[in-house]
Amino acid sequence: MKIKYLYKLLIVAFVAIQLVACSNGDTEEKFDQTPTARTNAQSKKLDELLLASEYGWKAVYFTDNTQLGGYTHLFKFSPGGKVTMASDFDSDTKKYDSQYEIQLGSTVSVVFTTANRIHLLSDSRSYPTEDLKGQGYLGDFQFLFYGEDKGDIIFRTNRKSIELRFVKATAADWDNLPQNTIMEQNVIGANTRPLFRLLETNDGTTVRQFDFNFDDATRFATADPITAGFSESYNVGVGYSATGMIVSPAIVVKDQALSEFVYNDADGSFTATGTNGVSATIKYTTKPLVLTDDYKIILDGQPATAFGYIAQYLSNTAGNSLLCKTLLNEINASLPAAQKVNRVQFQFNDAGSTYIVYTFTGGKATLYHNVEVVEDAVNKTIVLKHISWQTATALIAEPVLLKKFDQELTNPKGLYFKKETYKLGGVPNNVYTFTSAASNFRLATYAFQ
């Protein structure tokens, strides 16, 4: 018995020795390189990857998809640290050459060392909103290398540690990049389209609708539910492609992530299609999905209130529709160089009177349009009915200069008046919009009360 017992102990000891030996061998094999050697190997690997793709690499860079959209960049790397780059940051989609380096730090990274299109996203002097003043578009020009995934190069941005994926570009990606800027206008929406849009999701059995709004300056969209008792909303960054738009984060419908929306020129819609009847569509509607009673505060007999469009802060905001901006630009173009519209202010129930005030820079006289507010309770709109025009001292005929713009405000089909949930121009005042029920005219104003 003692011999058998001793024999078993010897076998156990032998196995243990073998396991330790194997373990030590694995460890030695795994760490047979110094940290410097491993880093150099990663550096060499990244450089080889960057040079390997025939047509370079494509990245749709969402710098912060909680408030900004995505920007497509194309990169063609060449030996000697040269890179050719193009992007859809703006209408300039031409190719530009610059330099890059593979740098060693806490990890290996690619750094674009001389100015090119990628640097437009990190320029603190250029920013889409006052809230981002001094921060630019929150972009980076140094990307930390984190390996490969199915042929893609995986980076993380240095500034915000966001994953950025380089995918192999094609010749068509370079040729079609200008189409992204054309698609941008379809996403913004043409003057010939209705002003209002909705996001409609379908999970195969249930259809839900969301009030959809897009800010072209930030390339960011919000979609709020209109169904009572349903609180889910979607806030997404938007990137452009030759065939439609890309959103981040993806819109999840019944556990399916929908991020690529295809444009339909016939009706201006964008659709992302999943499986088993799942889809999401952004499309136009001729009236707001939700009609509010916000207009009641400006009806006759209510306390005095005022709302003003101030050009200094609101001339380029997405709160104003393209038609509104176009008409304001036409007015300014017809004035002498020193004169511009600097304010359109609505005074309601001011000592019993309601009027629209037009003020200008350059010494041009202020003009007043006296109106009467008429309620349309069924459609929840108000009509600003013409009474008279005047200067500070005398009645005048309708100014030809303001005719087209003012006719939008006084159209007999009325205006939707809405308190918005967002702020504009870095100003804390509440924003109210005047939106035509007859066209896609919308004017954003600050509340003064």
C-alpha cells in the first residue's frame, strides 16, 4: 500500500513539474520581446497597413455624436510620410497633400503633422454654435492605433477616446465624394419641399411617429415622440453619403440597429431597412405633428409681450428656414452697403396695439406694420391681419422692400406659433418660432418678457 501511495505521489509531482514548465515556456515566449521592440513592431505594422490599401482609407468621423454629426474623410498614404486627403466638411472636396507620422507614446498613433482637411475639425476659431466657441468641432488629428478588425484599422481619438474605424476606400469613394455635399441639401430640405418632417419607425407590427428636426450647422437631428405615454426619443449625429445619410448612434428598432438611410428623390424621404418588416423613414408632412396652444399668449386681451429676430445672433441659425433666410438676404442685397435688417420685432398688446417693427443698420428709418391678431382655434394658428404701415411720424404705403418677407408673416392661411425647447446663439432667452401654414417659411425669435 505504501509503495502504491508513493507511486501516485510521484506521478502527481511529475505532472505538476510539466505544467510549470509549460507555463514558464508560454510566458517566456509571450514576453520574449522588450517593450521597445513590441512598440516598434506595432509601429511597423501600422505603417504597413496604412500603405497597403490601393485606394487608401475612408473614415466617417463623428467627433461627438451627442451634439455633432459625421464628416467623411478619405486618406491615401504614401511612403515618406505623405498623405493625400479629401473630405466633405464643406463644399471643397478637392484632394490636398500633407504629412503624417507614426509616433510612439503610451501606444502607437498616426499623427497628421501638417495642415489638411482633418484639421478643420479641431480649429478652435471655427465652430458651428456659440456653445462650441473656442472648441471648434471637437475633432482630433492624432489617432491611437488599437489593431485590426475584419480588414478595418481601429483607432481611438486622442482627445475624446472615440472609436474611429478606417475602412478600405474604393476609387468610387474618391469620385463620389462631391455627391455628399449635394446630398447635404437633400437632408436640409429644398424650398420646394414642405417644412415639417417626421421620423416613422416600424417594428413589423407597430408604427410610431416622431417630430424630426435637423440642424445643418451641427449636422445633428432630434426626433421626439408624439404618442402619449411613449417617452423614447432619438438624438443622432448625421453624416452624408452619395446615396443618403448615416446616423450615429444607430436608431434601434426591435433590437435592430439602423444607421444607413437611402434617399428617395421622388418624395424626399430617407429610409433605413432592416429585416422582418423593421424600418425607419424620415419623411415630409405638410403640418406639425403636434399642434400647441402656445399662440394663446399673444391673442388680443393678453398681457403685453414681445418677440424679436436679432440678426447678430439669429441670421444663420437653423431655426430660420431656407426660405426665410433667402428673403432676408434679398432685402439686404437691395439696400446700400451700410444698411441691413438688424431686427424684426413683434409687439403684442402694447397699450392695446399689435405691430411688427423693422429696424435697420446704417441710419435707415424704422418701419412699423400695424396688424390685428385673428385666432384660428381649429388649426391652432394666428393670422396677422393688415391694418396700416407707418414710420415713427406718418402713415406710408406698403414698402416694396419688405413686401415678399412681410407677406409670409401676414399670409391669410396663418402662422403656427411655438415655444421651442432649444436655445440659440448662446442667448438664454426662450426661442419662439413663427411658421407659415402656407409655405416653408419659419422665423426664429427671442422672447422678451
